[in-house]
Amino acid sequence: MRYIGVDTPEIGELYYLEAKKANLNLVGGERIQLEKDVEDKDEYGRLLRYVWVDGIMVNAELVRLGYAYSYSYPPNLKYQAHFLQLEREAREQKRGLWTE
């Protein structure tokens, strides 16, 4: 599955382990809800979804905490303006990826 609207560091990149841990802290052992946008799957056959846990969108929370970048996947843009705002705030607050 691919989280819509965000991009996280890959293995070997700065903040990969922190982003992985943050995601696990949010979804590990939790009951999740999945929300579809326009497309069901990407070109690799992965489900494209917004992931929710207890009313918190995990995609957005990872951006807010500075562990993911906002990333557009047209036509799946339902929350893109929100993600961009969260990334701006994370940059301004120097969270996660934006730490100096």
C-alpha cells in the first residue's frame, strides 16, 4: 500500500529510521481505516490510500511531524493543500527532516 500525498525517506536516506519508527508508533497494533481518493492503485499495483487511526490521518501526521514530504500524485489530490500547509509549518518549526 502507498500512502497518498506524501513521500518518506527511503532506506539509507537521512531520517529513514525516524520516519519508519514514527509510522510504526502511529499504526502498529492499531485498527486502521483506509480512505480512497480518485485512483484505486498505482502503476505498481499498490493500493493508494489515506490511512486513519482514531480520527488522525497518518499521512498528514507524518508530514506535520516532519517525517514525510508533501508529494502530489495527480489526480489523487483531495488533501494536498492540507499536506502543503503542514509541510510549511514543519519547515518553519524545524521538525524532523527540517532540523538544521
